[in-house]
Amino acid sequence: MDALPEADAGTRAGVLAWMARFAAAVRAVDYRAATPMWHDQVLAFGTHQAVLEGFAQFRDRQWDSVWPRTADFTFVQDAARVLASADASLAIAIAPFASTGFHADGTPFPRPGRATLVLMRGADGWIAVHSHLSLERGVPTESHGDRPVIR
């Protein structure tokens, strides 16, 4: 069996940079900054979401239910795996993430999970076409933060 198609150093660095920019937008609850990073026809799902088709559904049903209610989102880049097509036009990132959730009384709790992202290389750099973020087992799915959204 052939080895997994690990990304070359340049492709890996570009994908990790995309992930860092996206995580910064999540932490800032900055939809405006994150929107251009996603394809209009994105296919996505999460811990308790069916497959969402199209960016508006993705934003309205997944981002709205998570970003304002959590804090401190980051990908664990040292643990990230980045695979790529032979021509490096398509990449897949698999990485754990960390974030903070909030109980109804406002006390914080660790909110770890894992992510799979599929990105394609466009004229202006990487753009995501698929996202699957899900929580680790036993992590509360409800978080009660209330941060303002930058639209």
C-alpha cells in the first residue's frame, strides 16, 4: 500500500497559515474576515449537524451556534496532518482543536475537538470547500457564551 500523500513543506505551511487566520477569525467572532476563506458552495457538518450545503447555511447554522458562545479557539498545529494531491491543488488538513465553552452559570470548561478541512488552491490562495469539526466525546455540546459578531 502506498504511503499517505503528505503535503510538501510549502503546501503544509500555506495550509497551516490558512488555519491560523481562520482560528483568529473564530476567536474574534469575525465573520467578515472569515467569509472570503470559504467557497460559496461549501459542504460542511459538525457534531450535531446534518450536511449543510452552501455558505449561508454553514454560517447561519454552524457558525452562529458556536462562535459567539465559545472562546479561545485554536488548531493544535503541531499535531496537524496535511495531505495534498500530487499537483498540490487540493489539500486536506486533519487536526485537533482547543476552545473554551461556558456553562449556563458562566463558568468556563475545556472544549476540545477535531477537525477535517478540505481546501482547494485558487487564484488568491487556499479556499475551504469542506469542514467537519466535532467535539471530543463527553464534552458538553451546549455553551452559553454571548460575544458580539462582526458581520
